Amino acid sequence: MKEINDKLTQEELYVLKDKGTERPFSGEFDTFFEDGVYKCKNCKTELFKSDSKYDAGCGWPSFFEAVNEEAIIYKEDNSIFGRPRTEILCANCEGHLGHVFEDGPKDKTGLRYCVNSISLDFDSENK
């Protein structure tokens, strides 16, 4: 990560900095569907809009697209032998968000951005 917000908890650092993964079905945004914008927990960069969020049933918040092409960095991840994946990072601070897979809604982008809740903040449109 480029710069680290000194208000992050150890659990948040484990995911954002050390590329950890929170347990499935444990994050606050897995079954959360209010209108608003999801931002990077570290730097507050806008990453995903609520209208691109859907229930993939995987245990983590899932989105079919990022807020824009510049918001996300895509990086090859070969950390699990025989199972190459694409890691997604916040383009601003390079914090680890999760992974993107090609098993998302076919009527949208076909992508599933599988994101750790703990790496996100949420701004409601109903403020």
C-alpha cells in the first residue's frame, strides 16, 4: 500500500495491506443493499455504486462493475497453486480489495467483483 490510514484496525490492515481475506458471510456488507457508494476503507476513493451490487451467494459483497475504469488495479494472483486469479486493488492507495471472477451476471458485464467488506466504507445517498 502507498499510504496507510493510521485509523485502520489490525483486521482492516490484515486485508488491505497484507492481502488477507475475511471469513465468508461475516462482513457487514454481504447482505447490505442500501443506496449509496462503496469507498476504500483506507483512502476513501469511490470504488462501487450500490446499483452494481448483487447477491452472488458467495459470502462477500459482489458487484458486476466498478464505479469507473480508473478506480481499480487488476493484478495476476498465483498465490493458490493451480488456481490463477485476478486480484483487485484500490487504484489510489493500492489496498487489497479482493478478486474479480468471470462468473457474474451474464446480462450485465459477466464479472463478479468479490470484495472484502472490511476493505470498504459506505456513503448513503439518503444523508
